[in-house]
Amino acid sequence: MSFEKIPGNEKIKNQLRSYLRLNKIPNSMIFSGPAGCLKYEFARTFVKALNCLNLEDDSCDCCQNCLQIDTENFIDLISIKPDGQQYRKYQIDQLNDLARMMPSISKFRVFILQQAHQMNESAANAFLKTLEEPSLRNIFILLSENVAMIIPTIRSRCYHLRFTTLPYQILYQNFLLAKYNPQEARILALYQIYGENFSLLNFKQLVTLRKNAISFLNAIFSRQSLDDRLLELYDRSANREQFLEYFMALVQMIIFFLRDILIMKINGANSNTIINFDLSDDLLKIAKNVNISWVLSKISSLNQILEYCQKNMNLRRLMLQFITSLISLGAEDGTYFFS
């Protein structure tokens, strides 16, 4: 996709194209903004335009370099994601080793760090050393939905481009063009706007996660099958990183459902701001049995659990905190549904 075809954020688009025309490329940039604003697409198109064989300030999408970047086969583009919930020092050590080498075939070697705010302390300090002694042959693009979590010494060494979310209608039309049906397109567009932690999931992954989360909520309020849900969760805990990734996504999805329940309590079940509108019947059953202060309290409790995840809490303690929250989750009046 060329700059001409990427919707939204025209000011940033013009700024990036200006860098290319003037041949004044920052060695390190932060692309920050909420989910759904196509930060990764902008970053990849910038790399294509930088290496395009036909155009000066955009990608032609048909030359050898553009095609290799689109298929992730361009040797001088390194795209990195966190290992589990965080970047590990070994990942940054590998990045630093590559950064000390000359590019293989192009003028620059470009590193795209997705979810750049998810560096642990040792990884961030190792990366900072590379930024402090930059090579003119390297370009670092850090993508983040939560730039405040990037340490200030890294932020201060990067040009900061702030993205804004695309309008719902544009996202909806894009998903229709990608061959999703209208209901799927609507759900995906809403998650792009409101669900920064789910924006990278495909529809099948999103459906599975929502199914598991609503199963937990239904088990809590029906007083049935909750033990099975907890045992299933416990079985996943053998691998810490995989467990944390799934567990945090599950808790975040439960919070999303509680958000919809809160909207139902305030604006009614037909509000157009309900994200999981296709699950309204299940959510409405819960909404009828709780009040607003209860929902707010449970959202706060589950957000606290997410903070514990970021602090690398022992898995046994983490599960205990989650179970304690579930016990209180099923009772508005203080009585427990199970003990």
C-alpha cells in the first residue's frame, strides 16, 4: 500500500514524504497513537518509499524492493515484536549486533519495533546505548499505543509523530473491501478504535477470545462450569510466557464486556457504542442483575490484575488474585457464588 492509498493522518504522511524528498531521514522515530491508526502500515510504506526503485517519496508497489518488503523478504528491514508480554534483553542484543553491521543491499537498515513500550528495564537500557551512538546507516521506528511507558531517555532521542484514530466509517469500508461480511466488518472496526490490545488479532482469533471470555462471565453468573473454566486456565500456566499472553488478553476482554454492560446500564441495550453488539443478549442478562457502581468496581479490580501481570507476579499469586476477583465478581451484594 502506497502513501496515496493509506487513509488518514495526512499531516504525518506529508511529513514523511518530505523527509524522503529532502533526503533528511531521522535515525530514530516514534510512531505513537491508538490502535486502528495504521502505524505499522505507515512504517512499512515509509521503508518501501525509502527503497523504491521508481518513485522518490512514495512506493510504487511493483518494483522488486517494494514487493520484497510487502512479502517480508527484504533483508534490510527488521521487524521485531515482544517475546511474550515484553521485549527481552536477548532480542535487543541481537538488534544491537545487526545495528553494528553495514546494510546488506540498501543505503539504510531499518528496524521496526512493534509495541515498543513493552521493553523491560534491561532491554530498554541496552537499546538506549545504541541510540546514544547512532549509526547513520540505521533507522529505528518505534511503534507504541502507550508512549508514556517508553523511558524518557529513549523518547528524548526520537522524533515523535503522533497518529490519530481513523474514523469508524473508513475502517468499516476497509474491512468490507477485505471481504469480511458487514457484521464482521463492524466488529473489527470497533475493536480497531477501542481495543488497542486486540487490534492485531485476526477475526478468527478475536472470535475465540470473545467466546472464552463470555464463557467465563456466564459461568460466574450462572454458578455453573466455573471450576472447568479455572482448570482450563490453570492447564495453560505450564508455560509462563504463553500463559501470560493468553491470560492478559482474557482479562482485557472481560473488561471489554464489562464496559459494554456499563453502557447498557447508562444508555440502554440498543446504544450504538456497544462493541460486542452481537452478544447483547448474554450481556443484557448480566446487566439486569448489577448496578453501575458494581461494574466500575470490577473493572478497577481487573485492571489491578493487569498491573500485577506487568510486574511479573508469581503465577500462583496471580491466579489467586484472579480467583478472588471472580468470587466477588459474581455477587453484587457481597455474597459469594462459590467458595
